Amino acid sequence: MFYLYGPGKRDEHVDPHMVAAWGPYVPDPARSAEFAIPDLAALLDAPVRVLLGKKPPLHVFHVAVRNPPEDRQLSDEEWARVAREMMHAAGIAPHTDERGCRWVAVRHADDHIHIVATRAREDGRQPDTSWSKLRMQEVARRFEVEFGLRRLTHADGTARRWAKTGETEKATRRGLSEPVRETLQRTVREAAAAAVSDADFFGRLAAAGLRVKQRVAPDGNVTGYSVALPGDRDGGQKPVWFPGTRLAPDLSLPRVRERWSGPPLNTAATPADAWRVAAEKVRAAADQLGAGGLHQGAGDVAALGDLIVTAAVVSPYLVRSQMRKAAYEFERASRAPAARQMEGQARQLYRESTQVLARSVSSVGRNDTVAALGLLLALVTAVEASRRWHQAQEHRVQAEAAGRAGRLLHEAVEVSVGVNAARDYKPRPKRAAARTGTGRRAATTPGTRPMVGTVQDALPEHAREVLADPAWPALRARLAEVEEAGDDPGDVLAAVAARRELNSAGSVAEVLVWRLDGWQRQRGSAAAASGSGTTAAPAGGTGRTPRARGQGAPSPTQRPPGEEQQRKGPKRGR
């Protein structure tokens, strides 16, 4: 109670006060000079002290009810209604039961309340709070409709396992960029997506630097596994193990094994043709997705999720950030709340595409955005097909996740277009500047060129639409950056616009911003390579760094070069 009425630890508490309680005449310590916080705590704890028999070791029931930032602000009276219904649904204080538990609801911010109760009824019994979470979620869904709030869906068992507060704080203390749970979840998912057997799966986990512990039954069969990050230990200096099922619903060993339980895969493709073959299979699969019904569609989207994960691992480094974000967003869409069939045609093609990429692209063409562009376009089509399938099944959360992933893949496509345009760009000879009447050239400082005229000259068919687009300020800023870098913004804009049609774009200005982002990434990469005297990303090349002598092809589950790793495994002696 001192915390709820206090200043807070992470979020600043503003005007803490009680909005509801178990009785109509319970004093509020924030509004009474004669009633303090310890007095309220003593009233709440009183039924616990007179309980008959064994007292519960943890008798405090605490739940926070929060709205997202985009929702409207609820009044104290509305929050009071929410609190009473929540306590009724949880079995703490049913409406018609005058001898229920004691509870209070405290509001110290605009967007949420805290409800605190004691697990002791007035009649000396303990409440039945089993399934309280699900029942309170049902209440929340009803209030979302009544109050006109953002509507969520009922828990369907497909949500990811989020890091706990202690795990986040531990990562901050250790200087990690993310909690260990997030690192393990991503690494295990990458290994599972590319694996073809138990041995391959566990080998990829070990190659990625994780500690692996298998659970073996008395008959010798492996029934489960746990992973730990080297250096992650608890207070007793023991490794912190995470079973696969605690990382995500589809990372338990039985669910991981589903990935290679189907018929044999056709992965025949030369490394040089890997991108093209994978793209052809993805386009064919997009037409078949969900054609066999609900259960087959659930297996199809699961295989598509694995494909996007593997594509993100082996994608060209200049678009890898968008690909990794797309894989993260599509994760929820890959888990449909339905049984899965492992025999679907689309699933077979997606699995074949995944294996083609995992086996071939790691050795050639890894950073070739020209070769990868066809697959990115095919993935955009596939993800859109999955979004429509989820909508048809009324999987609203999964459909929204697929929509977010599709937008990120679309961005990756346009960034690739800009990268390719920069590699092929040949600047025209600079025109002589117009002379003034004094015989001197008119000086034009970088950033002062009228970009409106630039757009009108370079894109006469789309100029009016671009200048009225909300993304026009961002495009104008990118053009100014291009000019400051020494390139002609009009020539560059015309070059990136000519690489791919713009008529189907929902926002032409936004698409051009993405293409200029790719242009700047490629030009910056080439400049950095030239300045350092290396050949990391020559213009027009694949952008791959030369491999050290004796170094083998990287495993698809290893972290791609150029990306930060949270922690490497222990160094081996020479």
C-alpha cells in the first residue's frame, strides 16, 4: 500500500487516491488526515488473522488493469465499475456475497488502477481464485465494447512469453541490450526453423553458443530440452535454464519436431539459384495457403513464419534490420489458435524454401540485394495471403500481426530497390552554374535548393500527389541529405523512381523515402569501405567481406556478421 500511495519507482505516481473498495465507507488515506496507510493495511489484513486452520503463505491478491495510450481517459467512476466487476469475476468479492474478501482499488495514473485484496473471506474461508485471470479477461473484453476502447481478443494460447520485470532489470545491470529470455527465444527459433532433425536442432543450438540440456526419459528417448545463455546465473551462481515451452508456445520439443515430421523435402537448388528457386516456391505457396481448410491453414502460416525467420538470418545486411523486425512481428501470426495439419501443399513449399535458403544462401549471394529482391516481393505476397486467411477465420490479433509484418517487408523491398539503384548509379557531368550579371557564378549552398522544383522536374506524373502526401517533409529531408552528400537530388530521385513502378504505391512519398534510405545505406557503406581501404561492400558487388583463411561457411543459426551480440561464449585456447 505504501508503494501504491507513494511516488513510484519507474512511473511517477500522480495524485494517488482510492476509487473503490469492498465497502462504501472505507476511508481513503489520501483524503483523510486521521486515517493513514498502515490503518488501511490493518483493515485489509484483519480477516487473515482470524482465519481458521492453516493461513495462506501469500495472502495478497494484486492485479493491475491498464489501458493503452491510444484509449480515452476513463473517469474515477468508470474505473470503480471496472474494479468491482473484476473482483466479482475473480471470485474475490461476488456481488451477492456480503462475506467476501476485502479489497481496494487505487489510481495513481491516468491509464491504470491497482486492485489489492486479501485471500481471506469474512466468514473465515479462503476464496476460490482458480481461473481468475481468464474470467477477468472476459470482463475486460466487455468493457472495451461498452467504453469504446481498443478491442483485444480473448487469450488463445498463442501469445509469446514476455520477459519478467526482474529479467529486464537484470539485463540492464549487466549492460545487455535485451533480456536473456528474448535472446534465447530468437536463437532457438532460428535453429528450429532451419533444422531437419533432432541432432541438427541441438547441434545448431550449440553452434549458436547456447548451453543445452536435454531431458531423457527412462527408455532413452529425448522428451524435452532447456537452454541457458553462458554467464547468465542466479543468486546461487547456477545457470538459469529456460525450457523451450517457457520461451514460446511453439518452441516446446514436440512443436519443434513438427517442422520435420512431414514428407521429404525437395531442396535441390544450386547456391547461385537459391534466391530464385525460393521465390518461385513462395509464390506458388501463396496461392495454396489455407486452401485445405482451417487446420491446414494453421500449418501453412506456421511454416511461413519459419521461412521469414530464416530469410531474416540470411538476408542482405543492408535490409536485415527490416527483415528481423518483420520476423518478430509475424511470430504471432504464425501461431493460429487451431490444430495444425502437416501435409498441406503450401506448408510443403514453404518448408522447401526454408531449407533452400538455409543450405545454399549461406555460402553465396548472402548480401546480394539484386538476387534477394525477388524473394522479398514473393514474401510480401505470401504475408498478405496469410493476413486475408486470418481475417477469414476471425483471428484478429494474428491478422494485425501479419499486416505489420507485411508493411516491414514492403519497406525492405523498397530499401533494396534504393540499394540497387545506388550500385548502378552513374552521375551525369555537372552542369555549369548560371552566371550572374557581374560575371560570377550564383552560389548555391547545400540544403538551399528548392526541393519542390526538384520533385516536379524528376517526377512530373507524381509531383502533385507527392507534395500533398503527409510523408513529403520526410522525403524533403532525405533529398536535402542527398544534396549535402554531394549528389544531385534530382538525378538521384529520378534514378530510384525509375527502378520500379510507383502507380500501385499507397503513399508514393513514403515509398521514395524508403528507397532513398536504401540509397544512403549503400552509398555510406561504399564510402566507408573506400575510406578504410577494405573491400567490404564495393559498388555493384555483393557487399561480402572476404573470409578469413580456414573459416567455414557460417551456420544459418549463427548471428549474422555486423550485428551486435549480447554475449559471446567462453574463448577457447589455441
